[in-house]
Amino acid sequence: MNLPRDPFDLHRARLFGLAYRMLGTRADAEDVVQDAYLRWHDASQHAVATPEAWLVTVTTRLAIDRLRVLKRERSSYVGPWLPDPLLTETLADCAPSPEWALELRGDVGLAFMTVLERLGPEERAAFLLREVLDCDYDEIATILGKKLPAVRQLVSRARKRLDDATPRHTVERATHIRLLDAFADAALRGDHAALQALFTDDVVLTSDGGGKVYATLRPLHGAERLARLYRAVAANRTGTAHYRHAQINGEPALLRYLDGRIDSAIVFVIRDERIAAMYNVRNPDKLAALQGA
């Protein structure tokens, strides 16, 4: 006889997806989901008419409180802050499990997640509830404890703030992977001309070292500057480097290894069949979960 699943287990993936989009870190998202689990099992469950709505409400409110703390902490972060990269699947096996498919419903690309940092906690929650979880405005008002006009204003303001900054370029997967391979080859060789040819003129590199490893302390702009940087990296390399394909936050990406240990996770934005932006996560704390991938 099959016993009914705990409603929390049924919705765990959705709650994690919401918490991760809100917070941008795996550990904080897992903590929020665990806290929601404890509150669920302390609640009078028989009195909860709609468990999913109850769990989404609790998770959202916990995430808002946690994000307020994180915003203060990130204000003193060394260099650019990027979200934790989630290794979703390798390209050799790109069909996600049902649980991952649910977690990745909607956009969790690293570029989009980085843009979300522009929003305040309640603004971010309202936007995600509306655009990703497809909640209606009345539901969002209940979750946030706000009046309907205020919720509509939060969502509208968030859309306007994100509109110009959100990448909208679509590219065939084969093209995306071809450009990643070309970059990996040129970067390992330090081929300045080949690297420059791969970049758009206005390419931007954002690196997150967290003050623990070398990384540029502000975004680096321009094909010539990026080509010079990767030529210098190759020239000054003291160990054996190689790149591997991965799927980070649902997108083709590269993992760079130095002497067998993961050194960085790089996500690329492609425009007009060239690399328009790179998000390079080098903070060892954010790479720990990817070691061995």
C-alpha cells in the first residue's frame, strides 16, 4: 500500500527554486527550506486548506527576512558578487530529472540571477511570485501582507528596473557550445587574435573571487582588454589547465580546472554568434559543490 506523500516533500523542489531565486546561494536557500520544513511540522496541518500556498507563503517571508541580512553583508563583499552556480546537468546527459525540471522552471540563468540583485527584497519576491510561480496578484498580496495596488506597483517597478538589463539573446545550443569550445582552446593557448575575434566589441567580464583568489575588482569591458587578460593568464600559468563542459543554472558553461582542482565556473551570454558577456565565479566557497564534476 502506497502511503500519501508529505505535502512538504511534494513541493520541496518548488520551494528550493523560489528560495534560490530570492537569495542566490545554495546554502541560504537550503536553510530557508529547512526552516519552512520545521514550521510546517510544528503547524496544525489539518487546519491548512492549501498546503502549497501555505508553504510558498512561509518560504517567501523567510527568504525576504534572510535577503535583508544578506544585502547588508554583500555591501562589504570584495569585488563583484555573483550567485552560486548550480550544476544542473552535464551536456552529455542534459535531460533533467523531474525534480530539477521543476526547480528550473522559469529563468535561473546566472545573468538573470545577477540582474535580480538590483531589486529590494519585497520587490524581488513580488516579481518572482508573479513571473516565475505565476501567482495572481491577490495571492501575492496575501503572501506579502500588502494591499493589491501596492503589489501591482512592486511588480511593475521590478519589470521596469529589469527590462533593459535582462539578456534576451537566444542562440542555438550547437552554436553556444561551439563558441565555448573555441574560447577554451584560445584561452589555453593564450591566442590574443583568436580570443578577440570571439568577443563582441562591448563584451563584459564579471569575476567573483570574494577576496579569496585573484579576480578583477570591477567588470572588465572590451574585446581587446579581455583578450589581453586571457593571454596573460595563459602566459603566467604555472600548472596544467583544462576546461570541461557543464550545464550551470540550465545553460551551457565551462568549468576550468588547474592541476585537477576546479578553478572557476564560467557562464557566457552569446549575441550575434559572439561572446557578449562572461560571468566567472572563482570564489572557492562557491565552487566547492562543483569539485569533481
